[in-house]
Amino acid sequence: MKKSEKDWASKLTSEEFKILREKGTEPAFSGKYDKLYEKGDYVCKGCGEKLFEGESKFDSGCGWPSFSKPVKDETLEETLDTSGGRIRTEITCAKCDGHMGHVFDDGPTPTGKRYCVNSVSIEFKKRD
């Protein structure tokens, strides 16, 4: 999905643009999905691609929504991130290249992964 940054700026709020397009991070414990545990799906705020199912969400205590796995491995791209003097793995939406957050190998789940995601980068779609 190719859009110019000008197109993204007109589609997204300033906060969404800062995080999704400029790779920002919302403050810990500030996101609306940090403590949400309902049946549903989490989609990319930029393009609507389904990224995570609510069943894979867990409370990691880190202050951001955490998931054990994406819907499909190919829905997310992983890239080495050395910004801020740290070494991490950034995750972006494979469809629109929107910044989601980072993935870590310290999850308490069977996958051993913790997909740490900005609430601003996703939207919750409730399921019955």
C-alpha cells in the first residue's frame, strides 16, 4: 500500500502520524488497549489489516498491549532497530509499513514472544 507522507498526514491524527509514520512511541500505561481483554481482533490503524487476535493478548505489565503472536507471520515485518542506543526488533504492518512497536524474546507464552504494540497503531474490532 503506497501513499505519500502527505496522504498519510491527511488520513491520520497528528498522534497517529507520529507513531505510525515517524516511528514514535506512546507513553507507557497511556494507551486505551493496554488493559482491554475482550473477544475481538486488533487491526492496523493505518490500513485495517488484521494483525492480532484478542486471544493472543496477555498482560505483560510493560504498559503497552502485548501479544504472543500475530494472526499470520507475514502480517508483520521485523527490522533491526538501533535507535536510542538500544538493540531491538521493530515490527511494522507488512501491508502499509505502519510502525506497531517492537517484538521481544521474553514472553511468558508458548511462543516465547512479546509483541509490544502502541495502542495508537491499532484498532479493536469486537467479535461476538
